[in-house]
Amino acid sequence: MQKYLVVGLGNPGPEYKYTRHNVGFLILDHLAEALDVSFASERYAQVAKSRYRGKILVLIKPQTYMNLSGKAVRYWIEKEKIPLENLLVVSDDIHLPLGQIRLRGSGSHGGHNGLKHIIAIMGTQQFNRLRVGVGKNFAPGEQANYVLGKWSEEEIKLLPSVIDRSLDAIKTWLLEGLGKAMSLFNRKPGQDERK
């Protein structure tokens, strides 16, 4: 039975829970809920395990803080003996507007400290990632405050559809592969739903 590691990036602690930078945690919380499993504290991460259509899923939310996320990813990919192609990292992305998501099989960190550390620790850019747009409605020099800031009321209204599309994208990746998931979900909202 194939095993997959899905990583949601974020920062631990209640003060970060409702921030844009923690959208990876938020999506994994909803994925765990959909799979009817709970997270438990284990080494470097909150971990939940499930089976989904003949596949074993290991979900982790690193508790190392964002800029050391690679420690948790490397530990769990080695511990669970998961091939690199079965890794998916879910992160926020200021280069995409809120409501848009994008799957990729490789690429640079794009200035994201969590992805930067994973690339450094794993020694490769060749891993799947689901980038979740949070927009960039901030002045020069205000990026850190923006991503660590809490969602606005307008953004909160959009989040349920973003979460639903992200979960659909993850499930499509698991069952039909990256290419199919990219073709369905790497377009603007409303253009990519199955007919």
C-alpha cells in the first residue's frame, strides 16, 4: 500500500492560529476532519494518520516554527519511509491572490522561509507543493507583518471555498497524480471545477 506525506506549513501557538502564514495548518486541520482523524504531538510535529482509497496518509503540521520546517519534513519522510514523489507541502503564497491555488512538482522557495528550509535540508527543489494564495495587500517592507497578520473579515468569507478547493486538489493529486491535479486546479476559481 503506497504511503504519502502531506505537510501543512505554519507556526505553532495560539497567537499564530488565524494568520495568513498558517493557511497550511488550516487546510490540514480540515483534511484531518474530513478523514475523521485527530492530530497528536509527536517528534517535531503534530501528526495524524489515515487511509484513503487504498493509500496510507501521514499528515503533519511541523511544530519547529516556519523557518525550521525542513527538520520535521526530513524526520517524517525518513521515519515513514515515504518516497520523495509522495510528498506534498501546503504553504501560503503572497504571489497568488486569495482564492487561487497552484500545484507544482518543483520550483524555488519564492521567498517563503518554510519552503526555503525544506529545500536546504532535503537538498532538492524536486518535491510537490500546493501554494495557497493569500495576496499581497501590503506596503513595501511590510511583508512579515502581513503574513503574520490575522485574516480580514472579507478574507474570512472567502476561506471556506479556498479550503474546499485545496482539499479537492489534494485528493486529486493522491488518486490521479500531479498532472491531472494541475490541469484541474491551476486555473482561476470557477474555471477548474469538474463538470
